[in-house]
Amino acid sequence: MAAHRKLLAVAVTCAAAVIGVAGCSSDGDKDPFDGLSADKIADKASKASKDAGSFTMKGKMKQGGQANDLEFAVAESGDCKGTMGSQKKGVAQFLSVGKTSYVKADDKFWEGQGGSSTAELLKGRWVKSPNKSGDSVCNPDDMFKSDKLKNLKREDDAEVDGKKAAVLTQKKGKETTTFYVAMEGKPYFLKVVNKGSEDPGSIVFSGYGKPVDVKEPPAKEVVDAKKIAAGS
């Protein structure tokens, strides 16, 4: 039953692949990033976002030509919770608590993975399995790495939900990723857009530093992925 692990991987890949840049607080119309190269801004952004500890993200991405809505919140501990899916293929909820991941989905999702018998077996239940790395899949230290944020270019400033943002782009072949970075207050990511790739997407970030409560589901609602595999 690898479906739920793949779901988590896609969600985190979306987060990690669509992540990017920041700087420092602003003073009136003064550019908080004045004198900094785009790559240096990216370094500062990665540190600032990681130091915030917790955050939420909401957006849309395509995978295999299918649009998926994505929304999840990450706690300072690295635990996380969220949803991902579409009306066509179904929606799944996921939790990552400590070294364990859980997924609960609607009938449409499970039917697409294993047919009606699987959907009936897992109705209203959480499927659990150990995280492959042994740690939470949403560890901020991993999600906000800046080692791949190189060769960036700063474009004209823009606004995201009424907030002034510095705009950085990174181009690789036909793929362009655009990072919008808050220029007022702390330099958090506001939005990231990826175009031209096989899995394009757009993510909006918010809730930096706000508490996120992630709890394991009730034991009576949990089924072990290994037991399902053994019984199939």
C-alpha cells in the first residue's frame, strides 16, 4: 500500500520544489534588499523561513496533467497535516507525527488505488506507516534548504495580497520558477509559481510562526499498512 507514501512525497516535493527567497525588514519605501544579489537574498530567505518554525501553504499543482489542490500546515517540530487531491481522483488527508505518517482518503481516492474493496476496507480509517527517512517528512530544516537556489535574477517588484514583494526568477531550460518575497516585516515567502515543468504549480505561504497542532488519530481509527499488504 504505497499510495499514501507517494501522496506525502508529492506534497513535500511540491513544497520543497516550489520554495525560495527572502531578506530583511523594510523602512518606508527603502529597498530592504538593496545591494544584495538575488542569490544572497535567497540565502537570507531560507534562513528566515526556517527560523519561523511553523507555516501554512495552499496552492495547486499538476501531476501527470491532473490538477491537484494542496493545503497543509507545518509545526515547528516538523510534524504536519493537510489535504491533497482533486474532485476527479478523490481527496486524501495526511498527517506526519514524529516518525510515522497517516493517510485517510475518500472512496474515490481509494477506489483509484485498489478498487471498491479497498475503499470499503479503508472507509473512515487512517493508514499508517513509518516515514522512510525515520523523521518527519515536513522537517523545516530540509524544506528550506537554499543549496539549489542559485543563478537567480531579480525582476521588478510586485504585490501579493496587497503586500509588497521582491520578485526573483530561476530559469532552467523551459522551466521558470518565480519567488515572491515579503519586503515589509519579516522577509517570508509569500508566493511561488512554477511554469514550464512537467509538474507546474503555484503555492501561497502564510501563518509563519503561528502554532500548528498536529495529533495522532485515535488508535481505533488506524490500520497498519503492513497488515493490509499481508492480507491482500
